[in-house]
Amino acid sequence: MFYPSIEKAGKPGCMASRMHSEQRSETERPANEAKRNDQPPVPVRFTKLEKAWLKAVLEKDEIRMLLSSQTIGKLQMELCDFDSPIKDEYFEMTNIIKLPEITQQELYEKNFRLILDALIQERPIRYSNTDKKGNVYSNKLALPVSIEYSMRDARFRVSMYSLDDNRPIMANIFTLSDVRIVDEEVNIDRETAKKLLFEQKYSEEPVILEVTDKKAAMERCFMCFSGMERTSRDLGKNKYEIRLNYYLFEEENLIRSIISLGPYVRVVSPQRISDEIVKRVKKSISLYND
């Protein structure tokens, strides 16, 4: 890795480089240039805080999805004598959902790496998927746009542009199967797909929540909806109003987040969001009682 200032210093278009070149004789120029070209990159020197963070991250299961076992081993060896104060037992994670363990871990990691390669190469993929309602989508064509990680669900998901339906979609990587990179011609590139993803209109009206600030409900709300445009105001008596503007493709996650916040959050409007939440809660209670 080169620091920009050092990297630019050797480029012929740089003012500092031209001034320095004028001061050198023709005889010493080739030797100095060879010396400069043979120099190794400037080493990155981590601070103690960065080392502490890195050692803690290496203990996470998800890191195996991003780094090879060889790289992880080398980093762990370098940091073995460094005492990191960042430990899981020192932190309490709130507002998380304990989902069932992934039964096909190897397939999950394989799909993750395939999608990551497709992103790097900017190539489309074909895949099959089964959504939470049991609907099966087979041999679908899509262009990956980004990979996201949900701390609440402890799952990776992929944002894609569906070339079959001409619209942005999001899918959990652990539900995908038969993922493969294809050489098919597509009429859109990743940057254009990314713009379309965020050019979708906001919902017609914001979601308005009334929050009773018990058990850190306000803090949890701001954490849940940190990626959305939002405003809040004090209603008095420990109650607050939060207005959320969101993209249409975020609605499903928005509903799930509201449900996860529990009884201290009430949907004031729109009514259809409130009705959908009531419907899902009643269904969950019915399944539990059965």
C-alpha cells in the first residue's frame, strides 16, 4: 500500500517530481530511479487501538467469509502477543434476533464468495431462491449491486437488480441455491443499477411512530432506523414521535424492525402498516398457541 503523497511524488506530472529531476545529473538519474522502483511499499503501521480492533474481529465467525484461512492465520500470529481489551463479554448486544443456525454453512460461504466475485467482476449471476412465504424462484438472472450485513440478524444479504423483472431486489444469501456467475449479455451496469436502486421514490407518506421511552426504546429505534431519513419530537410524559421516510424496497425490513421493538412502539400512521403489523403479531401468537 502506498500513501498518496509518496505515490504521486514519483509521477512525471507532479510539480515536486519535476523540480527534483532538474537538480539531478544525467549520470545519477538511472541509478536513483532504479533504487526507487525497487523499494518495497511503505509499511502500514497500525495504532494500538487498530490492533485491538483487528484482533477482536479475527475472533468473529463472519471473518472467515471475507479472509482466507491463510491470511487469518498470519494476522493471528502477528497479534498473538497483543492483549486486546475488546472482548464479547464486555458488550451487551441489544435488539438482535436469534435466528436458527445455518444448516449448510459451506454452501452459505460458497455462495457468499461467488456473489463477491460477481461484484468484483461486475458480472451477472443466476440463482434460485425460496422466500419466507415458501415461494420458489428458479434460475433467475440478476446483477449484484452490494452485499450487506445485518447485525440484528447476524446474516449477509445481497442487493441485486433483477434482470427478469427489471427492478431492485434484496435476498438473504443463506436462502439462495444454485448460484453461478454467467457470461450472458445484460443491458445495465452496476453503477446504473445502483442509481436505480436509490432513485426509487419514497413511500407516499412517512411512517409515524409513537415511542414510550422505556427499556431504551428510543435508543433502539434510532439504531434500527439509522439508515433512514427521520425526525423526532418530544410529546411529553416520556413519549416521543418519530417520522420515518423510507424507500419502497425497505418496507419489509421496516415492518420487521417495528415488530422487534415490542410494546413500547405504536404505529400512528399509515393505517396499512399498522394493520400489517397487527396481522403478523396475531399470526405469531396463533402459531405459538398451537
